[in-house]
Amino acid sequence: MNISDYGTSPHVDPLMADIEAYGLFKHVVELEAYGMTVVPPETMRSNPAFAERLREAILRTSEKRNGVVIGDYRTAAPGPEVAANGWDLLEEDEVFVEAATNPVQLALVRWLCGQSAIFGGNTWLIKGPTGSGMGSLNLHSDAHGIPPGAGQIAHMCNASWICTDYNSAEDGPTVFVPGSHKYGRATLPHETDLATTPFKWFPLIAKAGSMAIWNGATWHGSVPRSSPGLRVTLVQTFSRSYMRPMKMYDRTTSPQLLQKYPELDRIVGKPVYPYENPQAPDRDRVAPLIKTGTDQFA
Ligand SMILES: O=C(O)CCC(=O)C(=O)O
Ligand SMILES: [Fe+2]
């Protein structure tokens, strides 16, 4: 028996179908138990060249925006300037739109943040070897603005495409405190230092082309890279529709992209506030938000 076949839960039933079709049950359980999961390339249904296209688009966009030459990521040792100006990539290359709208990713995003989940923004991480000025990152939550007490559900999530292999902690990966999404609060100052925190943490190990996704409340940081060459990652945030995107993507995204990618049109969302005209609220925008008040999967 499949409960979703009854169609009695209109918001979660289609999600169950996607989770089954894409083989995501393990990943949903890991998200619930540990607050994060890593989905391998074959499950992401991205073609093998996808990670390479994404990596190249990131590196070439950094070169263009930062006026630097990075060259071959396997041997490059640039300074920290390559990490700057990394936000807002959708219009730079369609590979970023493909990354934002990957159907397997969106099934997990919607599991965490509901059918009305919106795209918050994207940026790159380019991290060179020790000495390049790009080191470690203290433990933190990404769910800024969510006070303690509101931790039963994910309010936002981070879906990161791994664009270079993370074979071991020497590659300078993200690290996670398993289960910390259950605490429902951000880290306190004495909990953040990876060397002294009393919490156990583990490194993210994954092949290029994998996607790591975490409940935004899951505590994470990163360790320095001692391997040669660069670690390259595309970070994307998604959130519930009551959160604020980093940009009004519904109003600023190219119409031709919205037309070509229906899922992009859906995830740029229809933020309700601020009202364009406070005296005449747009009822089509308010209605879905009211629905999320009755169902976490709406
Ligand atoms: O992987 C890392 O270096 C940590 C990045 C981070 O904190 C994030 O993407 O939210
Ligand atoms: Fe973070």
C-alpha cells in the first residue's frame, strides 16, 4: 500500500512520488536524523560533464569579476581575492539555472521547505591551499533570524553542488555537527571553534557532481585545505516563502530564462511582502502563504 496513492495529502503526496522515483529515501532519513545528506552524482541525474561545466563557469566568472587569472584548478594557488564578488550567478551562465532547478535537488528542497520553497540566492566557494588566505570557518547555522523555539521544521536549507572531489579532510571540506538541527538555535560563542567545541563533527566527503543539502539550522563550518589546487563549490540557499530572498528574483530574472525553465519561474517565488500597493494586497500572492499555515509541506 502506498498512502500517497490516496491523494488525501495534496502537498506531501507528490513529494513522496518524487522521493520514490529518484531513490531518495535514504537521503530524506539522513536529513531528518543528521540534518544533512550527500547525494551522489548518479542519483542527481546530472550528466557526467555537469560538474565540469559548473566548475568552469565559477572559475571563469571569478576571473571576469575579480580581474584575475586562476588557470588550472588542479594546480592553482591564487590569493583570497578569487573568493570575492561571488553572489548572484543566475544570469552569468545557464549552468547555474540548471543547478538551481535540478529536479532531484528540488524534491529534497521541498521536503525541507515545502512546495512553496523559494530560491534565496547563490554564490561560489573557491578555496586554495593553506597559506592562500582561505582557511577554516567556525561552526554556525545558516538559518539566520530564526529564534530558539522555532526548530521543529526547516525554515531554509543550503543545497551545495560539489564541483571538485572532496576525498578527505585534507581537501578542506565543509564539516557538520550531526543532529544539531534538532537544537533549533544558532551556535553560542563558546561552541563555534572546531578545535575546542564539545560537539562531535565530521567532514563532507563526496565526488564532484554530488550535491550536499542541509537543513539551514544544522551547524557546520569548514577545515583548511592542505591538498594542492582548489576546492570549488556552488552554494545555493532555498527557503520557505515567508523568508526574504537575497534579491527579488521574481522581478529581476530575465523573462527568457523564466520562460525556458518553468521550475525557475516557480522557485523565484511570489513574495507577499512588501505589498506593491498596501491598500490593495495581491490576493494571488497571499493565498499560498495562508495555505502554508495549515501544512508544512504546502
Ligand atoms: O563549506 C564551507 O566552506 C562552509 C560554507 C558555508 O558555511 C555555507 O555554505 O553555508
Ligand atoms: Fe554556512
